[in-house]
Amino acid sequence: MKNKLILIVLGMFLISLVSAVGVSYCCEKTKAGAECQNTEQTNCDAAFRSAPTSCESTAYCKLGCCYDSTEGVCMKNTPQITCQKNKGVWQDSASCEVPQCELGCCLIGDQAAFVSKQRCKRLSSIYNLEINFRTDVSNEIQCILSTTSDIKGACVFEKEFETNCKFITKDECFKSGETNVSFHENFLCTADELGTVCAKTEKTTCVEGRDEAFFVDSCGNVANIYDASKIKDPNYWKEVVTKADSCNPGASNANSASCGNCDYYLGSTCKTFQRGIDRIKASYGDNVCRDLGCTFEGKKYDHGETWCASAKGNLENLPGSRYFRMVCYNGDVLVEPCADYRQEICIQSDIDGFLTAACRANRWQDCNSQTKKKYCENKDKRDCKWIESGINNLQCVPEFAPGFNFWDEAKSESSDVCSKANVECTITCEKSLSGKEECESSPSGCGDEDGLSASWETKMNQVCGALGDCGVKKNYLGQAGFNEIGGED
Amino acid sequence: MKKSGQVTIFIILGVIIVAIAVLIFLFYPQIKSTLGFGEQSPSGYMQNCIEDSLTESIQKVSVQGGSLEPQHYFLYKDQKLEYLCYTEEYFLTCVMQQPMLKSHIEAEIKTNIQKDVGTCLESLKENYRKLGYNVQADEKDFNVELLPKFVVLNLGNSFSLTKGEETQNYETMKISVNSDMYELISIANSILNWEASYGSAETTTYMNYYHNLKVEKIKQSEGTTVYILTNRDSEDKFQFASRSIAWPAGYGEI
């Protein structure tokens, strides 16, 4: 009887201990306003449901796919309650592997989008164009490549006793409602044989959705790509010339005075000339191929290049330092910080002088548990380095020392991690009868009668510092750290 | 001599009068609306009356992650950015918080301009009454729709304006303002799906596809990522926050 009572009391004690530790609850809504979060019960909004289990185990917060049947948009990882509350259709597949979300190639006019069938229908209705949804195209790049723009040509018609012309598609031409209409595929309105009122000009224009600068005729129609050498060439004003057959193909032609064959992927696009931004004005017209490259810290980068910044304290991974990826697009340099506390590092590759960088996870977590050099330095698995003269059998340390929130003693594990590299140097000195002092140190060589060996101290601090924000260091701004011992800094 | 001088003055006066007549003939509609004595159509009046309020509402929600009063937000440069995908935990992908972003934004804009629409409708009726019209209006709800390049306000109210024998009927009115919100939201949805699947989205992919788009991704220390989408031509902006696959400091909490 006495034993049973002890067991009951012990059981109650354990239950209370477990609840005190803080079991994870699934809150339909947290006090902060987030929906369906696994957190402590105290964070749950009492006005909503909560359960002492993972959200995946509840019906209301189970993650699935939220389908917008009007827009044809599928949203992944959506809780059932959040989807239904917003009038979406919820399906039990967090990664949206459901028939409604299967992607295909949606061809709308001369544009393409790799979207769901319903999304394609919606886009077609918005743009008032016929639906063309192809399920045989399996990826986005193939889809974009499969676009075919309707062939344009000279649409000649009579208006106010004059032979007028518009450079449009055949379909647009015959639906234009003009009189005496005739369509001449691939011909420009300035072709002599058409005898229209439209004449060559020295003007150019930029066209929405195109990168190149184009000539325009006196009727305002877009003609061929701007080429100063062909401004008076009747053949160049007769028929459509492809981009590949235009001036200087395969080059960006940035800041070219004579060629408007700009290319976004090669680093240029058509823009109206602006003094101070564009170096050279076009020989004819107001538009140039603007150079989309960037200059950063005196160095020139191409449009589309990404590189790792050399930020303060990165080389030594000092406290507070962080990795950054820089991005050059459209003449702007954008700064993308990698995850803080050096939990991500920036990696960079150079392919024929074109830089590409990315932030990726710093895989330092299992370095300390590696006891063999070959496993430690396996770059496919981890970012560690081997130190021959380690401390406490600690020879495998992070290559990029992680950061700790050492100022928050309640949450930080910095003292636990850093203490792995604690080492004591014991110096024992004996005075012989002759008065000569002989000292021995353990570990060997750590000190002598004058005290700690400076080289040993530096070596130990290097191992210590490699573990993370440990040891004697300055921060990334160059300010020395401090240690509060006995009330003194 | 004196007589020929008088003739010249008359000729000059004649030319000036003819020129004024030609100008009035050519530009009458514009002059009429500029001077403000013309009678505007109800939809023209409503467009003028509500346009600023609509634009302001679009701008307000677009810099706050699509909400007028963000409930669960990240404070970035004194701006409350709604979390559109969020997890409180470390190492896990985020949970979608606003799966129907477009309809949510449409509802938010509607809420914000509701009062102004009512005021404009009342002043519209009042103005026509002052002009001697008998106004009959059918009170109906309105809706806001985000479309490519535009945000459209569809007013369901039908109007009947009667003056003497003549009656003009206006069934529905559409008020639109230029905005790239639709395009920016579509991109935001794509980014959010990437965040929910992999914890992060690659910004250059979007800038390669959309030549006039700027995508900024700013990771914060506690794991939140701020995304700022900007159309370089119109300078329209949409910014929001997400927290997915967040990394703790060191090994994480002990």
C-alpha cells in the first residue's frame, strides 16, 4: 500500500515535470497572430483551438494544397482551416501533387506561361484570347521556347484617297475594318513596291517586351532593328530582317552609336538616351542599347553576375561578421545577406570570367565528432578543417567558425561549445640545492618559469576560436571583447 | 493713307476672329472640360472623385504585404510587413498564412475605400440635382478587381438622370487606375511556394524572366526574409515577409 502511494506521488510528480518543461502544442492561432504553429501552450490564442500535439496530427491545421478555383493558383503547405476560411479548395497534398495543379504550357498570343489548366483559362479570359494549353510540354524552358508569334506584315488599305499601311498581323489586318485591304506577309510598310504613304525616317523606338531599338516609319510603324549603315538602304526598309541577320548579332551592342541589336541576356536593353547614364548617343534617333552592367567598388560587373562580397571580418569569421551575395541586374547592385551567425556561407564560381555566387548552408555541426582526417575533410559532407595540434582530441573544427548569441546566457550554448577547447597548463617548478629553478609544464611546452608560453597560448586560442565565437577575439568592427570576471571587465 | 490703315486693322481683326473660331472648333471639348463648365458623365465624375483614394489604398496595402492593418508582421524600416508564410520553428519550411492573396488584397482595398465611394456617390447625385436633373440611383455593392496593368473598381449602381423629356441611363461604372499589383502578386505567390517548399527563392530567376522586375531578398538575423518586388518602369512595389527554414545561432537553443 505504501509502495503504491509512493508510485502515485512519483507519477504525479513526473507528469507535472513534463508539463512544466513545455509540451509542444498546435495552436490554430498564436497570440502574435500566426496561424497553425507548433509552439508552447502559453503562446496560443485562447479564442482559438489548440491541442497538445503536432499540427500535422490535427484535422484543422493539417497541411495541404490550397487551390484557388477562380485564378487557378495552387499554394503549398497551407493549413486546412486557413484555406477554407479564405474560400479556397483544400486538398490533402502539401506539395500540391493534385490533378488541378498539374502544370502545362499555356500559349497566349506570342507569350507563354508554364501554369495549371485553370490558370491558363483565366489568363486567356483576361487577355481575351483563345486557350492553347499543351500538356506534352514538360518544363518551363521548353514552354517558353515553343512560343510562336503571329507573322506580321504590311496591311495596306485605302483611307482618305491615300494608300495607307499598318505593320500588323494578318488576322488584325482583316479585322481592321478598313477598305481595299491587302496583306503582304513579312513586308514593311516602307517597301517601294507597295506604294504607301509611309516613308523611311531617322527615328527609332523601343518596343514593350522587346530588347532591341527599332526604326520607325513616317506612319509610326515599327520597322527593322536600328542599323545606322542601312538607314538609306531600300532593301532594309523592304522586308523584315531577323535579329540573327541584323547588325552585330550575338553581342550586347551596349553604347553602340550605330547598332540597336540589344540583348538583355548579354547585358543591354533599349532605352531612351540619358546623358550621364549612357556613354554614347546613337547616330540617329533618341534610343540606345543601354549597358546593364554595374560598377561596384571600382570594379565592373556584367549584368546577371553574382559574387560574394568581401565583408568585414569574413576572412577570420569574427563575431558579428556575415556572408553576403551581391547581384548585378539592370545596372543595380543588390545586396543579399546570407543567414546570420554564419549559418550560411557564400560560395562563388568563375566561368570564363562570369561570376556566379550563392548562399548555402554552413555544414559545421558535426565537425567536432570527426576523429579521422579523411572524414573531417570530406567536402561533400561537411565544411571542416583538420588541425594537427588539437586540444582535448579536438582536431576537426569548422572551416567557417559559426556565430553564437553569447550575450543571451539563457539561450546560448556558447559556453558549452567553447568549453570543449578548455585546457589547463600546469607549471611545476622545483628549486635545486644549488638554487637553480627547474620547471616542467603539462601539457609539455605550455610554459616555463616565466609563465605561459606565448606561442602555445596563440595556438590554443586558434583552436578555441575555430569552434565558433570563442576565445580571445575582436568583433567584425575591430572592437576587442571583454570578460567579466569578479566584476571587472 | 488713313483709310488704308483702317482697312489693315479690320483685316487683322478678321484674321484673329477666324483664328479664334478655328481654335474653338478644334479644341472645344478640351477647353470645355478644362474650364469646368461642362457636364461630366457619372463615370467620369466618379473616376475623378475616387481615383486618388483608390491609388492610395493600393499603395498602402502593397507596402504592408497586402494588409491594411497587418496582424502578424515583421517590422522592417518602420514598416509593418505581413508574414505571408511563417513558421516559428527552426529548420522547418513555412506554413502558408495567406493562400488567397489576390482576393485578400481586393477585399482590403474595398474596405479602405468603402467610405470614400459612398461620399463620392452622394456628391455625384447632389451635383446632378444642382444641374436640374432628377436623379434616381439604385444602391448596389461594388467590388475591386486586380487585373494585369490595372486595378478596376466595378460599381454596380445604376443611374437614371432625367431632365425634361430626356432620360439618360447608366447601368454600371468602371473606375480604373494603372497598377502592376496583379503581376507583382503573381510573382509573390510563386516566391511563397518556393519558400514553402525549399525555404528560399532564387531572385535572379524572376529577374531573368521579367526584364523590368527588381527582386530584393533581405535575410534578417532571426530568420525572417523580407522580399521587395519592384517594377522598374512604373516603380510599383509589393513587399512582404516570410520565415522559412530559419537557422538559430550556434546549435540552437539548449
